[in-house]
Amino acid sequence: MSSHHSPTLFLPSAMPYDASVLPTHEFILESMEPLARNRGRTPYLDDCVMNKLRIERSHLEFDPTIHAPDPNALLKLMPEESMTKLARKFHFWSHDGTIASSDYDDDPFTQACTFTEVLDIYLDSTLPSEDITSPVLLDDFIWEVGEFPPDQSRIINYSNYEKNCHWNVDFALWVRDCSRPHIQYALSQSDSLEDGKVTLGEVWTLLTVTGCFFDRPEYARFDFIPVTIVSVSGMKARIVQGYADAKTRRITLRTIPVIDFGPGHERERTYWTKFQTLLRWLLAEPLGTFTKGSDTDVVGV
């Protein structure tokens, strides 16, 4: 049977396994089937697949701090002024990484990988010092950053290089002590981001990342894992946020409008502010704990 119709998601493992996450794994595998049938054919999910997966999609504000409080917020972003202070403290302008460059490869996937690498460079910023133990920007936050997938994972298929569907999870962030289930990651894609369309890679990786972290014993106590994606294709980016809920058998997605960081746009007054806002999403404070059996824990609290 073709692998397109039988997606392999988990590898055998001797690691401890919590049976309470089985419903989520089954829901993920079930949801992967229609995605697998479309993989390599089209980069976008049509209405039929969206309905079959019971994907509920809605709008997300790029900078929630300048709008009315969002009752469905999964993250709390720091104010723009706080990010500006961090940028000054860690001398962001001294990095070799640039946001846009005419020297980039013309291939949108290569451009996207370069873009996410620049994001990673800023997250790894250290205070100006000759001391190799100089504090890192993330030291003051609850996030741990690393390559994906983390150690001791049985997950596979978090990247894809078939025709019409190139994507890769470049790095991920998770709460250092695992006290919250929130996960963030950067996703490079070959296919153009378009407002009004969800890419197969965005939903595929949301599901596989969810499965990966539920495969870790410390995440078994959570109902679901809120995922925030910095989705990049070429020099365009957007935030995609959501979660797969096995109880309701629905996938919730929220997206911001696509932002163009390509050549020419770097002269715009808001260009650097927009890039820093992407970093604010990656450094944001998680809201809610989503532990099983909690009657009071709701989104946005």
C-alpha cells in the first residue's frame, strides 16, 4: 500500500507509555489519513478536507497588545516597548543575521530556512561580553529551544520533501519545566503563503508535533497541546496557532494575515517592528495549563 494512504507517525519504543494519551494518538492518526492522500498533489487544504478534519478557523491579531483582550488567547505577548528594551540590551543590530538580503537563493524553501535561522540567531542572543558564560536572552524566559524532535521521541514525518510539498520544522520551543503544554516552532515551506488558505504542512506538522510531545510522559496529564507556528515561505511569514482536541475531535486554527519581509519592504517604517513581533510571539507567556480533569482551566486564563 502506498505510504500516501498509510501515514507512519510513531516508531516502536521501549520508553514508558501512558495509555491516557491513546485517544489523542488515534485522533491524530485518523486526521493524518486525508492529509496523506493530498500530500504531493496540492500544498493547500481544500474545503472538503477542512470539513472532513473538522477544522475551525478564525482570525488572530498579529499584535494582540494593541487590541481588546482576547478571551481565546493562548499566549500573552510582552508590550512592544519591552521588546525594544531587550533588543537594545542584547545589541540585536550587532548580529550577522539579516532579515532580508538580495543575496538569498531564489528558492522559497531555502529563503524560508534562512529566515527561520535568523529568528534562531536572535533567540540565542547573549549579552555583549567576552565571557563565554554570558547570559542568553532565553535565560529570562520559561522557554527551552532546540532542534526538533526532542530526544526520546518516536515521532517521524515532521518534514516532507515531495513535489509541491516541501516543509521542515527547523526548531521548537517548549516550557523548560514542562509545567505548561504550550509548544512553539518555526516552519519552513516551499509553497507560497496565501491569506484564506491553510497549507498542508501547517496542519500536518501541528498534528505531528502534538503527537511528539504527547509521546513524552510529562505531557500525558494535559488535555491538549496549544501550538504556535511561525510559518515561513520565501520571505513571507505568518503566525498560525491552534490545537488538536481529541475530546471534541476538532482542530482549531487561528491565523494572522501574511506579512511580506521581502526586498523593498525593509525600507518600510514598521519592518523591524513586525520582525520583533514575531520574536514576541516566540517569547510570549503561556496562558492556561489544560490539565486533565480541570473544570476551571479555560483558554485565555
